Amino acid sequence: MKKKVLFICGSMNQTTQMHQIAGWLTDYEQYFSPFFSDGILGSASDRGLLEFTIMGRKRSNRTLAYLHSNHLTIDIGGLAHAYDLVVTCTDLIVPKHIRRKRIVLVQEGMTEPETVFFHLAKNFQWMPRWIAGTATTGLSDAYEKFCVASEGYRELFIRKGVSPAKLEVTSIPNFDNCEQYLQNDFAHRDYVLVCTSDNRETFIYENRLKNIRKYLAMADGSQLLFKLHPNENIARATREIERYAPESLVFSEGRTEEMIANSRMLIAQFSSTIFVGSALNKIVHCGLHPDELKSLTPLQNKSAARRIADVCRQVIDG
């Protein structure tokens, strides 16, 4: 019998990465699930209280629609089979029945800055890792291997306490071939691109009016183009931009990577979009020093999914 692999999805970025990795593991029996949890978080998700997360119905339904459209076999919650391997893009939450499996963790993208919650989650086991966001990625130690974007990230995770023996520098799908986005038919060019955040939707303070005024100053007369975060309140964000930066272009749909490729400057917060800008040698304003951003930028090896699949084979076949 073929060995069975469960791919745990989440955001569209996470879901498409899992799909790409699975494409190199077709000799195994494959199943896919939207992100899920057990215990209190699982109950909260069932009651519709976590809509601002990847466990919310909106994102789960989007994931399911993608899985169905690509004719992938679905096992919601990963309960239908005894899996030989679980591949996931986050370990902020590891359900109990998954923790007993062999796990390969794949870095999904940018990690958030270390706040006081990071240090609390790292030093006190009773503090849930998810409270500190993606800053605590890798700290579960529940996995056999952790595939990361770059040598810079390997060093960062080691500093945070991840075992060096578990880290594999593979790059990550969706960010290992940014050059491809230079060939596109997006109509605009040579603008200043702002990729907004969903901070307010995830209960993090953001003074959007103050930020818009700052973006106008940074653009210094150049055309401003806003690409809204898919999880953000689009109607509210659009109204704000149209009021305070009325000459700007606003997009809620479209390929963000192509918009970055055609820009002359990228402004973002802690978003994985900055990796595309860095890889394409754009001017990037994101709160990181340029040298640090370069060290963290995923390797442009055009083979991340295959390399991660090779790591999966090592784990599943011993």
C-alpha cells in the first residue's frame, strides 16, 4: 500500500505552496485539509469566532474551492486515515492527533517581529504560541524537519532556539523564482506601490490616515498605487484612500507580484510581498535594514517545491 501524506493548507499562499510540494510526491497517497485546530480554538472556529484567521469560514471555503477545482482529495481535519507524514506551513497550532505524526514544517513567508508576547510564549509553556503570531514559527519542536527560505532565516531560527539539525535551507515555493513576474501585462509602470495590511482586521492598531499621508510624502509626486490586503475591509480602505489620496490607484484584485515587478518602489509592513521586491532589486521600505532584508530573502533557485519534497521523502522513508 502507498504511504499516506496529509497536506495542511490555510491562506491561499500556504495552500498553493502545499499543492506545489505535493506535485513532487505523486508516488504517495495524498490528502488535503483547510487549516484546523482542536480544543478551545476548534470550538471557537466552529462557532464562527475566528473569521480573522485562517480557521475562519471565509478562508476555509476559499481553500476548499481551490482544492476542489484542482481535483485534490480532501480530508477535513485529517481524521480519516493514519498518516505516515504531515506537511504544514505553520506550527503555531499543532492539534494533538497531528503531533503524534511525522511532520515536515515549511516556512510560509515573512515572520513577524518579536514582541513581548514572543518572549512570553518562548519562556512559558502555558502561553500559546499563536498569541505572538508568526514570530514563534518553529518553536513547537513538533516536527522532524523545518524547511526555510534562506541562510539568513536559518540563522534567525537558530537564534530563536530551533535545533540546527532540524533546519533545511530549501527556499520556499511562490518566492523562489521572482524573475518570472517581470513578464506581465499589468498596464501600469514606474509607480510607488503600497501593499496594505490587515492589522485592523486582526485587532492590531494602525493609524491608516497617518500612514496614507506618509506614503504620499515618500512618493514625492510619483503615482501611488495601493494593493489592498485580501483579508482587509475593502470598502473602508478604498473610501479612506479616495478621501486622503484621491489621485491614487486602488486594487483589491490582481497579481501583487506583477504589480511589484512593474513598480519603482515598494512600501509594505511585515508582509511576504517584500521578498518579491527584494529579489527584484526594488527599493523596499518595510522596517527592515536593507542588508537584513537581503539576507532573509528566499533563495532564487526555482526548485523549492522539489527540494522540500526531497526532505519529505527522507522523513517518510526514514
